[in-house]
Amino acid sequence: MPMPVVATLLGTAVLTWTPDWMQSPFAIGVGLTTNTSGVNGTAILEYAMQSPNAVDVNGTATPTWFLAIAFTGASATALFEVPCQALRVSIATATATSSWTVNFVQQTFPR
């Protein structure tokens, strides 16, 4: 089980997080909060079916990223239930002082 993540992204940053894709049910809570007022830019949440750490037959690790949610200058939460091997938050457009906080929490199998 991966640990919950809380991270702050500044400017046009990227954060990749690897969930435990074998959990059943697969459920991840995502929270994205803007920390600055005014024009903050755009943040996107993407997912990949291939691990960005895995090397394919060509010797590269280049997963295809699929768009899940786009956020524009506002705070939001989401429940992500598509089994995947990686989630990525990208700040696509931002001012130099834009700041976002991202939270990932994965539900685990009852123990």
C-alpha cells in the first residue's frame, strides 16, 4: 500500500504518484487546492495504465497518459476508481507564483 501524499507544486510543476493497483476495490481520493488568489492557471490529473518506472521492449519507460480531470484556478476533490499504475498532476499553465497542494489517499482492503 502506498503512503498518502501531500505535496505542494509551484509554477509549472509535475508530480507522479504510484498507487497500489492490486487493491480491490480500487479507490483513490484526490484533492487539489489552489494556494494563491487571482489567476492560478490550469492543473490536470492524468492516469497511466503502464508504470512510468517499467521498461518496455524498446528499453524506454514512456507510458501513455490519459486525461482524467482538468482544474482551472479552483480547489476540487475527486474519487478516482479506474485501476491504473500511475497518477500524475501537472500544472499546465501558471504564473511564477502559482501554488497548488495535491493530496492522494488510497483506500485499502479491510484488514
